[in-house]
Amino acid sequence: MEKQIYTKKNKSKSPAIFLDRDGTINEEIGYLHKIEDWEWCTGAIDSLIKLSETNYKIIIITNQSGIARGYYSNYDVYKLHSWFYNEIKIRSGRIDAIYFCPHHSQFGELRNCNCRKPKPGMIFEAQKDMNLNLTKSWLIGDKVSDVQAGQKAGLRTILISAAKKQESSHNSYYADYSAINLKSAIDSILTLK
Ligand SMILES: [Mg+2]
Ligand SMILES: [Zn+2]
């Protein structure tokens, strides 16, 4: 897996909020890799700024099989990540780390990695890198595979799903909570705390 870590390892264990990327903080367009195609989800910037004022580590974990498929490179992803990291930083917010899985089960050299969600590899790696307290941590994502990765690591989970999907969704009960967007998910965590 690939990682960008922007924070120091605390001596005491920190709680964290793990965020999926595509469909959670930015609009899902499929194999996004260009800065000019990036579009923040409504309220996502403000939510990240608000979260920056808490003691939660903010960690993004994202599957990027477009690399295994040959659509774009690790470098493209690093460049995009550095860009949006900075977009938050210049607004006095923070992102503590970003992990991505460049693999896929049917493409590329490594086909049975331990990092592609629903596997929890990126979460456990972050736990080691940043001394995290996973039982006090959360995962927010828009797919069941995000929720599954979170559950395997013992996190509490929130599934983001659009209102129309939520009514009939068989998925909403699967996570601990469901929310219509990132803002609502983060507001719930901060209220529950
Ligand atoms: Mg997603
Ligand atoms: Zn992987």
C-alpha cells in the first residue's frame, strides 16, 4: 500500500476518524485522478475543518485500482492527494494521513493484497504508524466494503447513502449508523461523543 503521513506519532493512543475518499469527501466520477476533475461533496470542506478542531486523527483510506488497471499512476494519486491536503491546510484544517491501495484482484502484479477494502490492512497499518486507539475510532464510507473493513478492525461505522437509497436499502442496518452525507455523519459523531 502507499501512504502519505503528515502527523507525528503520539505517545498516548489517539482516536481516529477513517474516511473513504471517492463518494465520501469528493463526488464519485470513477477513476478520478486529475485535479481539475475533483469536486468536493457538499459540506465536506467545512466538515473537515470542524473535525480538525477535535483530537481525532483524520485519516483517508482509499482503494485506487485504477493503478493496477493501468489507467493512472501512483504519482498521479500522490499529486492529487497533495493538492487536496493543501486545500484543507490553507483553510487552517488538517488531514493527518492518506493511505491508498493500488491493487486489484484481477489486474496488476499483486492480486491478493491485504489492503484493498473490504480488507482492513490500511486501518491496521495506520494504527501502527500513528498509535491509534481503534476502539474509540470511527469509519465513514459510502460502500458496504468500507463498512466491512471498519468492522474487521473493530471500528464503529457510518454508511453514507443518498436519501432515496436509504429508504429501501438493505445496507443501512449493516453499519452502526447511516447518514446522508459526510457533514451529517461527522455531526453525529461529535454529538455522540
Ligand atoms: Mg467510496
Ligand atoms: Zn492493496
